[in-house]
Amino acid sequence: MPPMALTGIVTKVGCMHKTATVTVSRHVIHKLTGKRIERSKKILTHDEQEVLRLNDTALIRNCPPISARKRFKLEKILKSPETERDLAHMQAAQQS
């Protein structure tokens, strides 16, 4: 399999050790109507340090099989709502 990097949103985390479920969405054009349709796929991702949180936007990359269903590793976290909220609270506290 050629190297792939996919971007998705973390939808499930904490149920399995060192594993998170990332939903990767893509848009396709319907052949008959010509409308855009969103197609999504849930991918089990290996998260060694367990740093992923719910609703994070993550970049994942394929790798050799880690388990029966895990074929992707976490490359990096692109955006984290929890981290952004904490930073906003710290900045507001410093300004006060």
C-alpha cells in the first residue's frame, strides 16, 4: 500500500488502550443528480501516548498492521478544541 496521509475527526477515544477511532470524510459527486455526497469511514488509529481527545482534528498515516483492524498511526494533532479553550482561559486570566 502506498503511503497515505488522511485528516479526520476523533469520534471515539478511551474505550481501548492506545487506540482511537478517527472518522475520515470525503465528498463525491452523484453520477445521476450531480450533487455532492459526503462519504465517511471510521478508521482505528494507534495512539501510543494516548494524547488524542474527542473532537480533535488529527493527521493519520498508514503503517504495517499493528493488530487485526489497526492499520494507521497518529502523525500529529492539527487542532484540539480542549487545548484552544484552555489557552483562551489562560490569556483571559493574564489580562485581568
